[in-house]
Amino acid sequence: MQKTISLFSVVGMALAMTAGSAVAEDKIDFEKQIWPFVKNSCVKCHKPPYTDERGRKRKPKSGMVVTNKKDFMKGGENGEVIIPGKPDESEFLQRTLLPLDHDDHQPPEGKADEWTAEQKKLFAQWITEGADFGAWESDPEVDKK
Ligand code: HEC
């Protein structure tokens, strides 16, 4: 019996090590893994000023533009929203984690798709890994709009 248990734990450890090293080697790719759900849920209200269909000038909410790396890192009226290495201090993530009915929750309730738990975890890990945008600089397609 004792033998069986130790064999299982050895296998378990080997599996855990394999999983750990896979994560360490495969750094999150912002453009492929993060940008799609930021674009889907956040860009609508956080993009450069534009004129809407009715000719009204629209400004980014809270002065925060996330459609290019430079502005994303600059943050909004209250300063930086992404602190590399510190998911707990990164407001861009923290607001998505607040209860849905909290005033500061983002995206505002019912206004855009919520990030899934898996996406929030990915975003946190991306910040922990240093918030590296890789080759991504901007998306002309969304910048234009
Ligand atoms: C329907 C419009 C809308 C969408 C979509 C939206 N936001 Fe916002 N956002 C706002 C408004 C309005 C404010 C300013 C009021 C406030 O601070 O809550 C704001 C402010 C913020 C701030 C504060 C910026 C600062 O100045 O410090 C953060 C961070 C933020 N949003 C993150 C997000 C994230 C993350 C998403 C996508 C998951 C998102 N927002 C999607 C409307 C939106």
C-alpha cells in the first residue's frame, strides 16, 4: 500500500513539474491571447476620440485609450492602470474582478461582454510576466473608428 502511494506521488510530481515548465516557457502572447478579449469588451468606450454616426464627438471614457500600447500604458485620469509585475495593483484588471453591481466594475454592467474567469486569470498572468506587449503596437483598424 505504502508503495502504491509513493508511486502515485512521484507521478504527480512529474506531472506538476511538466505543467510548471510549460507555463514558464510559453509566455503569454498579448496579441494572440489577450488583445481579442480586451478589444471585444473594452475598446468600445476606451478608444481615441471619434465622431459617431450622428456627428457627435465622442471621447474615450476616463481619458483612457487602450487601442495602442503607448496610451494603454499611460492609463486614464487616475494614472496608470497596468503595473507590470503587479496584478493586484493594476486597475484595468481589478475593476473586472469587482462584483458586477459595484459602481467601479468594468465593463459597466450590461454594456459589454464580461471577461470569463479564464480570461481574467490570463490577464493577471500576463501582468505577472511583466505586461509584455510583444510586437503589438496599435491596431489601425480600431484606431480609425
Ligand atoms: C460602455 C462603456 C464602457 C466599456 C465597454 C468599458 N468601460 Fe471602462 N470606463 C467607462 C466609464 C464611463 C469610465 C469612467 C467612470 C469610472 O471610472 O467608472 C470608465 C473607466 C475605466 C477605468 C478607470 C480609468 C482611470 O482613469 O483610472 C478603467 C481601469 C476601466 N474603465 C477599465 C475597463 C475595462 C477593463 C473594460 C473592459 C473589460 C472597460 N473599461 C470597458 C466605460 C466603459
